[in-house]
Amino acid sequence: MENKDELLTKAEKMSSRLSEWRRKLHQFPELSFQEFETADFIASVLATIDGITVERGIGFETSVIATLGKGEGPVIALRADIDALPIDEANTCDYRSKTTGIMHACGHDAHAAILLGTASLLADYFQDKPLGGIVKFIFQPAEEMIDDESMSGSPYLLQAGAYDEVELAIALHMCPWLPVGAVQMHDGISMANVDVFHGSIHGTGGHGAYPELGSDPTWMLGLVLQALHGIVPRKVSALEPAVVSVGKIHAGTASNIIPHEVQVEGTVRSYSAGTRDLLEMEIRDAFALAKHLDGDYSFHYQRGEPALINDRHVNEQITKAIQKTDPSIKFIHQAFGMGGEDFAYVTQQLPGAMFFLGCSLDDGIERDLHTPYFDIDERSLPLGAAILANAAIEFFT
């Protein structure tokens, strides 16, 4: 490439370090709210970078926030999540997870390594140049799960002031359906509201030989399920993204006992606030059918992460940074799907955007997110680090 970008050249020279950091994190994954060794490792790397100050425990004890720059000026936040998933890794690579049942299957190891690389690049870049503001590198715990307070990492950090004074926030996500050298971007709503429902259908139960003597919630279940599965195709516009999926059904203790209760749990996804409200109402009404079938019901609906809304102007700055980093990068402009992302809490509060960075391995194996075979092409690491660094520089120019 002629006139190769300065930061990309430097990032590629540190490729071995980026891979080393990522593989270290990959081998020792930790679940949400338990990222103690992960935080220690990240802080230890940051401590070696001149000009960086490190704070720990803001919002939650496993958070790590590094800062470059002092005094007055605009503030940009670059964010990476650091937690892993309860998945048993099926890969056989030498850097596979050493913790049974826990794996970095969503690329958070790569996110953290990339942001460490970005911190190093920017600290070096601004050694002999005026920064004119502040860059915050936010290593956020607990993106994947919520705690007993129904909180994930982003709300905790927001409440603790981690994003106070921040004018713009950027995050990236690994993208295993695109190759290295491609990015996916989208303005506006780009990922879904994520909600969960817990419903119980109540009957009297009874002896399996005498169903006529009581009310059977397993029979009621059939009609409730029909109603649940009919909500999206019959109550929601075909032009409006929406999903209602039943993931868990539990009933009974023995083959000859009609249970007195059937428990049903599922996930609900939507883009718009109006559809989110509609789905909650319709799901509740579906369970209420039990009352017309000589039964009863109980219902709990838990609203989780909001939809991710990418700011158009922030995306414009990211686009300029990507084109500066490597003009040959291919852009895919479409929403990211019906998955959830707790960075959405941040973009509710201030201008921000997330983009997806191509990282697929050309080995013929399906390596989707949240699967035991997830892995990345590590050539994406220096590219991601350089893009984020150029995005920060773009913000100050």
C-alpha cells in the first residue's frame, strides 16, 4: 500500500504483542463480575505505557479506566468489554481456554487487546504533539450478564461517573461473518432491546389416571404457546424487527402426576420503543388465556439492555478514521441484528457508536459468536487498534 498510514504501520509492528495479550486473556477467561485476574493483567500492561494514568474500581471493582491527557479540552471514551461466557471451548489451539466451562466466545479478549494497543499507539503519538483534550480507555466488566440488581457493567460505570465529561464514545465488536479488511456500520438503531419473560400457568394438577377431576396446565400450555408464537407474525408489522422465542419449559415430577404448574421462560427482542411495549402486553395476554381455561397464571417481564443507537455524526468520524487507516477497507452498511449490547446504555446518554470489525478465519469452520468454536484471524488486531487511534485523533482535529 502506497503512503501507508503511520499508525497502522506501528500497529502492525506490535502485532506479536497484540496477539500475546489477546491469547493470554483467552487462556484465562473470567465470567461477568468476576474479572479479577483479567483486570490485573490489563492494569499491568497499561502501567508500562508512558503518559497513561490508571484508575481501578470505578463503578465496579473489576473495571479499569486509563486516561491520556490532562487539564481542559474535549474528552473521548474508547470502550472495550472484558468478560467471558459460560461456554466450554471446543477449539484445540494452543491458546484455548484453560478454564473448563468458560470461554471468550464473543471476542472480548480481542476487544481488550485492541484497546491496549490503541492506548500504546496514542501515548506514543502524542509524546511530541499537543493532545488538546483527554482520551479515556474504558475496560468494562460484565457486558454479558446482569447481577441480582438487574445491572450489567455499563450502567454501573455510568452511575459512578466514568463517562462524566465525555463528549463522544466509540466501541468496536469482532465480526466473524466478515473477513479481515471489512467493517460493518449502521446509523440509528443497530442492535435490539433485550427483554426476558417468566410466566407460570397454574392448574390444580392431579392423578394422571383421572384428568377430569382437575385442571391441567400442560393442556393450557398448548394454547399459550400458540398465542406466543403468533404475536410477531400477527401483531407486529412485517417491516418492524421483532422476536419472541421460548427457551425454557418446565413441568412435572413423574409420568403419572399431572403437574399443578408449568413454567415458561423466553427472550424478547425489538428495535423500537413502541414495539417493545406491544410485545410485553401481548405476551402477558397470551399467559392470561389460562384464566379462560379453568386455570390461572403469574407473569414477570424483565427489561434488559436498550436498543443500540449509533449516532450518525460519530459514525462519520469513524468512517474517516477507517478510510485514513486503510482506504481499501470494504464497508457493509446494515444493522447488526437482533443481539443485545450493553454499550447501548452509553449511547442513550451521549453521542456514540459501535462498529463491527471483520475477523473471520478462512478455515471452513463456522465460528459464530457465542459458540464453542469461536476464534478470530488475529490480523484484525492491529487494524482495530489503528482505527480506534485514528478515530481519537480525528475527534481532536
